[in-house]
Amino acid sequence: MTRLLHLDASPRPGRAGSQDHGSHTRRLTHHFVSRWRTLEPDAEVVYRDIGANPPPLTSVEWIEAEFTPAEQRTEAMKAVLAESDALVDEVVRADILVLGAPLYNFGPPAAFKAWIDNVVRISRTVDFDMQYGAHPYVPLEHYVPLLADRPRHAVLLSSRGGFGFDPQGPLAAFNHLEPGARTALQFIGIGGFHSIAIEHQEEGGEALADSTESALVRIDRLVEKLHSEVTAKRQLQPA
């Protein structure tokens, strides 16, 4: 059974295509999960709406609790880290992270950045040890990704007001959403990273409709590809 973590970061509550002023990224994540369930009805899906309920921002109390050894934390410190611990547990358990996040002012929404800050945790998802060399995904010395114990994938589904923000596009250098998310998630050991985006949101009309249709088709193909990979690996595991 595949475990999916379905996360939405858009503050828009509805889905584009079915609700006025609905979220394009919510439409994409819902489409991904729905397609996956057609192939694997018993897949486990954990849903987290950080657009409606943003994670806590990093505070001095959070930092103090995080960098206090677990066995020395007070009850107050444990309470400060409780939501972060829950977010980490969801990521650790997941095989595939389905992440919906629009591009806001060339970067992620604040809620998505807060989620990243809550799941990149020393001793929970990454560690530091002078005896280790280069990171297997990111060339950093002495950091140990704790989620590289098994294959995991992150699928970032985004929307953009303009266009040309893909890696080979003229505005690629202005896109700090996908590169930042990829770096943070690979840093903790999530080796597979895939991104699909809708563009032309501000322009609307046929350009937006074509971009949306293209994104949905690419999601279908990605679901089939990942499901085949996951199924093949599962069949190779010893009984």
C-alpha cells in the first residue's frame, strides 16, 4: 500500500474549474490524488491544509526547544514542538508527497515556507556528524539525510500568474519556489522530485486553459509512471 501526504498551501479554499475564485494548485493536487486512487483504491492518503491552517512560524521558544536534547526538554518545550513533530511524522510515513503551492512574488507562500521550516529538523529528518562526507543529493559536507532510508518522491504542483518560469524559460532565474523546495526536501533525503505548473493565470483565457489542460495531462502521465515504479519496487521486496 502506498502512503500519500496530500498538502495544500493555497489560501483559496475552493478548486479552480469547479468553484469561483478557486485554487489552481488545489485542483492539481486533487487531480493527482484522484488519479492515484483509480490505480490503487486502498492507498493511504493523509491530508493537510496549511493554506487554511498555517504551521507555526519559527520562534525563539521553538529554537530553544529544538536545540535542547530530547531527554532534557520540559513539558512546555514538548508542547512548542508538538505540531512540528506531527508534521515530521507525516513526512516520514509518506512514500509520495503531493504538494500544492502557488508561486507568490517569485517564491512560496509563507505557509509553505513555514511547513519546510517545521519538517527540516536536526535528529528527526537530517543530522550533522563530522565523520560523514558529502551529502548524497546536495553537495554539503557532514549533513546526513535521515529520510534516505527508502525511496520517497515529492511532487510539487504549482500555479503562476505569468509565464516562462520553467527551468529553460526566460524567467527561470526569478522562480525561487521549485528550486528552494527541491533543495530542502533532497537535503533531508527525499530523492525523487517532480514539478508541474499552470501558467498564464493573470492573462486568463485560452492561454490559461491550454496551460491547465497540459498540466492535467502531465499529472496523469506522472501518476502512471510513479505508480509503475512503486509497484515494481514493492514486487521486488522479499515476502
